[in-house]
Amino acid sequence: MTLAEAILSKKLGKNVYAKDSVEIDVDLAMTHDGTTPLTVKAFEEISDRVFDNKKIVIVFDHNIPANTSKAANMQIITRDFIKKHDIKNYYLDGEGICHQILPEKGHVKPNMVIVGADSHTCTHGAFGAFATGFGASDMGYVYATGKTWFRVPETIRVNVTGKNENISGKDIVLKTCKEVGRSGATYMALEYGGSAVKALNMDERMVLCNMAIEMGGKVGLIEADHTTYDYLKNAGVSNQEIAELQRNKISITENEETYFKTVEFDITDMEEQVACPHHPDNVKGISEVLGTPIDQIFIGSCTNGHIGDLRIAAKILKGKSINKNTRLIVIPASKSILKQALNEGLIDIFVDFGALICAPGCGPCLGAHEGVLGDGEVCLATTNRNFKGRMGNINSEVYLSSPAIAAKSAIKGHITNE
Ligand SMILES: CC(C)[C@H](C(=O)O)[C@@H](O)C(=O)O
Ligand code: SF4
């Protein structure tokens, strides 16, 4: 069985396989400031009671603090919904990006079925959970019934081996995007494994699963292991619950025949990867884009705003100053990452370097809040999407890279790995 089949089978108490259709109870449902109002509208057409006020999580992250009256009014609708239905889990005051908050606050656990009204909900597959993004009307149905249906996805196995200290989770996922292509995994699971994946910490594993949707993937998945359980412990999950999860651990034996296909690569001699405008699968080895002038650099987002990312960037930027032809925006993915970065002196390093620090949230990632680009400008971002106009201007260009490449490029003012 593939990991996707195994998780869904365990949950349903019977064996299900790729292409089967299943109706299933969800363990966690998430919406954010951008998608809650439409979800509420769809929900109210079918019910006046949520299925379970403890299994819903609502996060404000896309436009926080509100930048327009429209965004502020959408937040009023959401706050009213939270009060009316006594929703227990909500993070509304710049606590961070939903895909960071969910695991950080201990909401995500292996074997869960998680749905969210955001396409990057697939991030949580890094914990061995079946997690996927939905549109607001599907979420309205989930808020009312706690149920949804899936076609069990076929699986592309991605095996990554080798060792290379210059290669991060972001380089691995960009390479995967190049290999699989923008629609190569449509409605499929991307199941990551191999020694190089096993060696990654949870922040880096989340990067791999976060970008599954950029290949059309339904879910990104990584088998839970001791790294997963250590993370859960730090996120406040009780020892008792972790022991229970370990007892129920799903282990799969890799079996070629169960996969739609297998993609394999070795990172030992791989160079850093950069996605060029205007799609995350337009990936080149860094040597092909060295010297590209950059106007704005953004380190943050649900892909690469983790504490580990900020540590890597700060180590590179310490004692240096920003190139006068570029600007740098740094946004920790959550308030607790911001606090940790303050405690470790990372924020001092960024500020001294010449960076602008903004409140935890999505920031410039989708061009709807702050850090919008001007005509003809080029941005290098640690985010997951570089579609035309993604950062708020159809006449701008966005490149995607790891935090290390973003930091090095902020010193030089052009794309570099030195
Ligand atoms: C606004 C939201 C619905 C959207 C998504 O679903 O992914 C956003 O987070 C994005 O990254 O484009
Ligand atoms: S950080 Fe970007 S990709 Fe992630 S949820 Fe926010 S807008 Fe979407």
C-alpha cells in the first residue's frame, strides 16, 4: 500500500486503494481570513450548527493587520462566526500563517485527515497526515457535517538520496517540481522518502509537502518517524498521546507496483535550484541564473519563514550590509518564531543589515497585502509561487529560491550562491 492508501484505510477501518471513492470524517478543518467568509456563506445555506467547535481552526494571516476596509469587513464576519459558534481554536492577532500555526500549536498529528480552505494545506502531510486544500463551498459542507469525500489518489514516489550541505528542502522540492512538472501530479499523492528526506528536520519536510500543489498534487506525504514525534513533543502534545501515536504508526514498504511512478535523484552533486518566472516548475540550476539583478528579496511565507530559515539567513547576513540596489523584507511565519528570532538576536542581525521586518503573516507572498512590486521589478522570494502578477504587479518577475540563496543575493544585489 502507498502511504495515502494506508492512512485512509486506517481511518476508515477497511482497505481502500487508489481510484476508490471514499466518504470520510475529517479530524481538523481550517479556514483563514481570506476564505472564512465564503465558507460561512456556504455553511449557512445548509446548517446553523458547526459539526464540532473543537475541530475547527481559524487563522488570520493573509491580510493581517487589515490593509483595506474590505479585508477589515471580512474579518468582522469571521470574528462574528467564531463568537456565534463558540469556535475553540482561533488565532487572529498576527499569530502567524495558518500552515505554521497548525503544527506549531500541536493541532497536526500523524494519521489525521485534515482539510483547509487554502491550497497549501498539503504542508501537513509532512507529519504523515492526509491533508489537502479545498474551496470555500466544500469547506462550508465540512463545517456543517464534518464529512467530505475523496477519490483515493494515486501516488508518485519521490526518492531522494545523497548528502550535500548546500542543498535545503527548498532545493529538493524545486528539483522535484522540475522533474514532475506543473500538472504531472494532478490529483495524486507525492510520497517523499529516501535517506536525504529522512535526514531533514520537520521545517524542511514541511517545505517538501507545501509545494505538492505546485505540481497539481492532492497531498504531499512523509512517513512519521522519531523526528516527527520530537516535534510534536515540543508543540505540546502529551507524552501519552505521542505513545499512542507511536503504537498506531503507519509504516509502508516501498513497492514499485503500487506507485503511478517513481522519481529519484541524488543531491550529492546537485547545485542549488532556482525557479524562474513565471512558474514554480521553470527551475534551473543556479549556475544558469547567476548575476540576475534583483530589486526586492523576501524571506518568509509558509514555505520558508521557519526559525531554521531565519537562522540560515542571519548566519549569512551577520556583520554585512545590504546591496544598495536591492531591498530585503523578512517575515517570521509566526509570532513564536518572531519571539525566538528576537531571543537569538536574529532580528538585530536583519535590522542592522538593512532589512525591513513585517508582522507575522503571508506578507508579500500573494501580492494582496504589502511589499507589492513596481513595474519591471524583479523579486527573489523564498515563497512557493511565482505566477505572473503573483506579487501584485503583472509587469514584475518573481524568482524562487532557498533562504540561503536569498540572503547571499541580498548582499550582492543579484542572484548568487557565494
Ligand atoms: C488566498 C488563498 C485562498 C490562496 C491559496 O489557497 O493558496 C493563497 O494562500 C495562495 O497561496 O495563493
Ligand atoms: S504564505 Fe503565501 S502560499 Fe502560504 S498561505 Fe500565505 S499566501 Fe498562501
